[in-house]
Amino acid sequence: MVELSSNERNKLRRCFQVFEYKLVDKKLFREWAYPIAKATFDDYKVTDREMNEQVFNEYLDHCERNNYDYWGAFNKETKQLVGFCAVHLFDDSCEYGVIGFLPEYKHNATYPYYGFFYKMNEYYLEEKHLKYVADGARSITEHSNIQPFLEQNFKFRKAYCKLKISYKWWFGLIVRVLLPFRNIIPSRNVKAVLNMHGYQYRP
């Protein structure tokens, strides 16, 4: 806590007045997390693909085949589950996976994500003594801004990698034709693919 700015500490105190964060079992997670996932997905509106129970259950099946922890954020007053995060565990590290909150809590100055990341960092770094935690790769559409949020508020740092993309021949042709026009193309998804193509050539 002392490593954070006074502004971040105040936001954490405010969110801890409203929310309780704790590990939950996979049965509760499967029963109660879907409405939150759907509401979060719909709130971003970055793709035409629909979030439905089948898609979410396929994701949970993947989690159960691998080594995942499940976290819940509960409204202290109503005891309702209002947020969740699935965390992929490795030998000496972990990766924060899908994270969601009911949209009404994202816009009411309760700062729910601050509490989530603080509690999970505390648990995995201080209690479990993992070497590091990660939040995964930056999304292609960059719609969540979660990585800049973690860098600015929780002292995360970037870890760079080489990107190499392989296309089907016809798709690669489309990408190369559209590339000069990427700054004027209105579609966020098309622009995201074109920007990702450019990442291959950055030093």
C-alpha cells in the first residue's frame, strides 16, 4: 500500500468500503459469473460476436482443464457477486485472465478494479511468493486500456516480444491492399488487424 500514491490509496479505501474480494470455488463461479461476463462483453461493444452461455461455458471448460483460480467481488451490502476474474496459474507465476464487472459499478466512483488488482497482487506476490504476475497480451482492438491502467497505478511494466503473423494467401493480399488506408478506415476491427500487421516491423 505504501508504494502507491495517495490518490490510489484513497480509491482503494473507497472500493474496500463497498466490495469484498475473495477466492471462490468453480461451482459458484460457473453458476453466477455468466451474467457479469455478458454484461461486460456487451458494454465494450468491440465485436459483432455475441457472448452467450455456450461460449462462456466453453471458456470455463478450458479453465477447468488447466490450472485456474477463480476470484469474486461481492457487494458488501447485498452479498451479491458483481465482479469476477479467472487466474491461470503456472509454476512460479500467474496470468490474470478474463475479468469483468457489472457496468453500473464501473461508473459510480467505487473503483472496483483497484481492489481486484490490489488483492490479487497481494495474494500471489506476498502470500504465494510467485515471481511475477502478468495481465496477458494487449488486445488487438486495445479497447480495455487495462495495460496502461496497471502501468500507471500498480507499477506493472511492459514485456516485449517478437510478433510474426501468417495469413492465408488471400487474406494477406487484402491486408496489403488496405494497409495504406488504415488511418481512414472507420471499422475498428479492420483497423486493429492492419495495426497489428505493422507491429511485426517495429524494432
